[in-house]
Amino acid sequence: MALDYGEIRDWEAADAGRLADAMIDRVAALESFEEEVREAGQWQSWVNSLGEAMASRHFMDFRDSVTDAAAEAQAARNTAEQVESALTFLESEVTSLEIYASGNQFRIGETGVVIDLRAGMALTPEEKLIREGIKRQIEQTVTEVVRSGREIESLAADGLRAISAGKVDDGGADSVSDAVESQNGVPPPPEQNAPAEQVRAWWESLTEAQQQHMVEHEPDAIRNLWGLPSEVRDELNREALDRDITDAQSDVDDLRDELQDYMDRPGGSDAYYAGMISMQSRLDSAKHHLETLQRTRTAATGPDRMLLEYDLSEDLPEVAISVGDPDTADNVSLTVEGYTTNVHDSVIGKVNDAQNLNLAATELAPGQSHATIAFLAYQHPQKADLLGVGTNSLATQEASKVENAARGIAVANHKTDVNLSLFGHSYGSTTSGIAAQELAADGRSPVDTLALYGSPGFPEIHPDTSTTYPTPIAPTEDLIRPLPDKDALGIDDGRAFHMTENGDFVTEIFGEVGTTKVGLGNPPRQWGLEELSMETTDVVVQTHPETGEPVAHDTRYGRDDYNRIHREDVGAHSIYTKNETISQHNLAAIAADRLDLLAR
């Protein structure tokens, strides 16, 4: 039977606490019993007799059963305390959610259905829009609560199941105290790329001392787990980056010295020059790696910047850097980059884009806090991978990383009504479109708004291929499959957008072949995403921090005007995030949840 919201709401952490207290009493009783057995087993008058030997053997077996029971009791206590700790945190989340829902005149049913208590009342269009947004936030949080509840339920079931199956071992303990100690290790962390809700449930189940133990002794096992507090991840990833820079600098120095020593030798043969070329290649590779790490540190250095992910375990380094704290921000945006993006060449520029987006969003919603994340934490297709960029196979493979990052942002954020926007550029829009569907497949997606730009399209994960038909958007096109189901994205009406610059080769090539058997999937317009303006427009650029009313207007430019004014030649595929462009303004309005300020 599936766990529902009403059951979780009725849970009490005190129940787990009572089990833990009972196990403490049980261990104390076993310690007392152990002492009685020890005293009873000392038959001084039977020394060296057969009776003493038999009694000694019997009491040794008896003590083993006592230590086994103590180990099981301590294991049960540990499980109960972990569940109590996780439930205490979840209880506070549920309480905050109920207060938020009640205060806005909504009620959450036993199954998690959100009921608008003002339904049927006369409301203005603006009031309806506001209430739809509040309802969406409540539904998202209910989904997160249920997913977290499932993880806590699994935590309890796994611990108690191991005890009942006889899998708890006292480790050869000779006493109750040793048996207890054998169970007192820190519960191991979830695997890398584990679901964010599982990570959070594990982290909240630990005591402060256990959390500190993991930080000090197992930093590499936890620093890239989405669902952990961002402050913890930032600290551990910076420490890892500093260590790696020191090691990489040492490697460069050693290889440079090795090459110099080699060149100082007399030579001239083909083998000599081949060896020199090989050593120079190794040195160049080491320098490139060092530069990648140094540029990552440069990008992560600055006010409010957080190194959320730093992973060298795959072919390309993976990095995610936030401007602003995503755990406390009212508005969080996650920007997924595309074709040819890599940490060495791109990280500084992409984080600067995130900084500029943050500043623009702050002007549009100055009374709120913002976090803008540059997400380079998946394997992007590179220039040499022309075959890879022409298919959606890599995006399908890597979309789970975007999905887990979005869930991690949602579960780690302290607010009930955090606004989360997912942005995707170029091949990153293909990855984001797939991730959005996966996020929506298991309940309410944590993503509030989706915006794709310079998009080659993305596939429907579970398309209906039984029939074909023309569409209102493209009535003359001969589609080989029906329009994709926009609901599969899990995004509310009026909150899914795309932008396409005239002359953008990616959308002109891939966007159109999305209607055939070739390409990355359906273009955004076939998904029903609303197209936003790319033309020079006079827009609101500053609002009042309390009322949200316009304070200042300014012109934001299309590509031709931008290039003319700045005397640049920015290509159509690269214009979207440039300062003072209408496209950047639109992204900032979405990131700030000021959709009323969009240029349509």
C-alpha cells in the first residue's frame, strides 16, 4: 500500500524516541544480567573439575547470546534514533506547510490533494493567478514531503529488517559494552547520484557529531550529494579543489623538470625526439588540467558564490557554481549549458552570466533573494563529437543529473514556496526537456517554470505513436507523430517558454528536422511552449522592493541593435545571455518570478 500524505502527517517522532528509550533500558538490563551471569559462573569449589569445564562452556555460550541480544538492541536503538531525528525535521516541514496552506485558505487532504477553500468565489484574474501559484507551491512541497517520508520509511524498514533477519553481528564482543560499541559506527552515506530525498533523509538522521564525523573523515563521499546543505558541499568542494590544485601544480613542476633534464642530454636520434614530443605532450596535458582547476577556483571566487559540485571522476570535469545561496533564496534558477561547453573554456564566462542574471533578477524583484546556478555538471558533447550532438542519446543518458540537481535544490531549500526555474541552452535544452519529463513522472515536479533558448528540440520520453495529425501551431506540416503531450513536462500553463533568434543555426537545422525521423526531438513550438520576443523593446528594468511597481524603464536590445551599439559581432546562437539584451531580460523576469514583466 502506497504511503500517502495523511499518514505522514500523523507520524510522531516521539514514537521512534520511545523505541530508542526502550532499547536503552534493554541494554542496561542486559548489562546487569551479564554481571549476574559472570558472578554465577564462578564456582570456586569446582576448580579444575569436569563440572567446572561444562559450566564454563555453558556460561560462555550464554554470554554470547547476551552480547548478541545487546548488539541487536543497540542496532534497534540506532535505527530508532535515526528515524526520530529525520522525523523531527520532517515534522517541522509538515507544520510549516500546513500553516502556509491554512494561511492562504487551502486545505491538504489525506491523499495530498490540495483544496482551494476560496474556489467558486469571485476573484480577479490577478487573484486567480496568484492563487494558482500558491497552490502549485503547496503541491510541490506535498510531493517532496511524501518522497522524504518514503525514504524515512525505507530507513526504518531496512534497519529493523536486518535485525529480524539475524544480520546484526556483535563482532565477536566479549561483553555487552563491546557489543554496543560494535553498532555505533556512523551509517554509511548514500551512493553518488543517489536520489536527493534519500540523501536528505540520511543526513537528517545523523547526530551533529555524526555529521561532523562525515565532514572530517569522509568528505569525498558526501561533497557532491544533492540534498546535502549547500554550505557543507561548498566548504568540502573548495577544500578538495585546493588539494587538487596543489597536486596538479606539483605534477606540472615535476614534468617540466623531467623534460628539461631530458633535453639536457645529448641526442639527435628519432627515438630521442619522439621521447621529447611524448614528454611535452604529457606536460601540456598537465598544464591544461591545472588551468581547468585554477579557472574553476577563479569562477567560484566572489561574493555569494558557492561551489555546489566539483567532480573529476568522468571524462570531462563537472562543476556547478551558484551565485547566491540556493538553500535560503526565494528564487532559484538552474541553467543547463550545451554543445561545446566545458569547464576549462567556459566556467568563468558561464558563472559571469549567472552573476549578471542574478543582478538583473534582483532589480526586477529587489525585495526577494535570488540564487542563479551555472550547471556544467554533466557530460556535454564537444566539437569532436559531431555524431553525439546530432542525437539525443547523450542528453537522455545525462538528464538524470539535471533531475537530481533540481530535486536537491528543492529539498535543501528552507522555504515552503521556493520558486525554481529550469533554463536550457542549445543541447542543454534537450537535456533539460528530458529531465523535466522525468521530474514530472513521479508526482509534482519541483520546477515552476521552464525556459529553453537556442533549442534543437527534445524528444517525448513516452510518445503516442499510434496516429499522426496536423496541429494548430503548424497545420500544414506532415508530422510523423502527433504533437507531444505538454502535460508530460509537469509545468503549469503560462509557465513554459522558448526564445529563438533569427539566424540561429541550431534551431534552423535541428529545430525543423525534429518533425522527421532525424534530429533531437520536437522543437519547443510543437511542445506548446510560448515564444518570447527577441526584438528591441522598452521594458521595466527596476521595481519597488515592497510593491513590485515599476520604478524605471530602459531599452533592451535585439541582436542587431546590440551588435551595432556595442560594436560587436555576437552570433545568433550566443546572444541570449548578453547584458542589455531583451533575451537576458526575459530570463531575469522568469528567474525573479515576474512573468508580468516578460517581453512577449
